[in-house]
Amino acid sequence: MVATKDTVFPSDEELNVQEINVSWPALQAASVYVGKKCEWHNNEFMLCKKELHDPRKCINEGKNVTACAIEVFQGIKKHCQSEFNSYSTCLERSTGSMELNVCRKTQKVFDDCVLKNLNIERPSFGYFCEAKVHDSPRPKPEEPKPDYPDATPKMVRRPYRPPNYGYRSYWSN
């Protein structure tokens, strides 16, 4: 989207929300639970952006995604903080590329705590790649009418004239 002098941007009050201020290992450790718990909100936000072709009209949906993620992190902090810290520390310090297979024992302890206290089951492998249908309560927007003129007029066909020096395919064989 190109911004011109006529483009209206949202105010700072509309855009300011509480940020999720966590490190990469912490985000990596909790990502599947945030993705699972906030899936509906995230799908609603992405559908809104796709249908309306303007992210400024989807600010409230984006705020709902952020609020949901904050809620998940607050629940983890309240109920599973020590398990979460062990798992994220293992991810951070075990390998240089934060490979998950090294930390399966601490992951299992963290998974059990989240399932018991937050009632969020760890999704199966490939869950986020599965095709899903999102049923939105928002009405489907009307397709915008194109504001450009019709296609160029038909070209005039000129009579066929054979080439002056023969066909190219004759020489290329």
C-alpha cells in the first residue's frame, strides 16, 4: 500500500497496546500454546486483512490477538513458571541453534503442567499445516468495483504478408 498525503493513519491511542516483551527462547518455548489458544483470533485477523485489503481496518482484531497471547503468557507465569523457565533455558543454552530435540525431558514436564493448569493440549506435529475452515461472525465484505476503464479496444487485424526473406524455421533446422 502506497501512502499519499490523503492517507489517513490511525491515531497513537488506537495503536498503543501492551506489548509482549519476552525473549526469543521464551517465545519459542510457548509458541505452540499461543498458536493453539489464539488460533481463532489470529485467523480472524488474517481473514480481515485479506478481505478488506487494508490492515488499518483490522486494528481491533490485531489487538485481540495480542491480548490473547498476553493472557497465555500470564497463565504460564502464574501456574507453570518454573517449568517454563527450565524449558526456555534449556532451549537457549543447549545448542547454538535452539534445537528442540535436546530439551524433550523439560518440554514434557512443561507440557504436562500447561495441560493440567491451563487446559491447553500441545498440538500434534503438523497441526498448524492442516487446512481449516474459519467461520467468522463478521459479514463478508462486498467486492469493490474496479475504478479503471474497460480494456483497450480491439486491435485492427491487418492482412497477412509473408516475410521478405523466408521463414526463420527453415534456417534453424
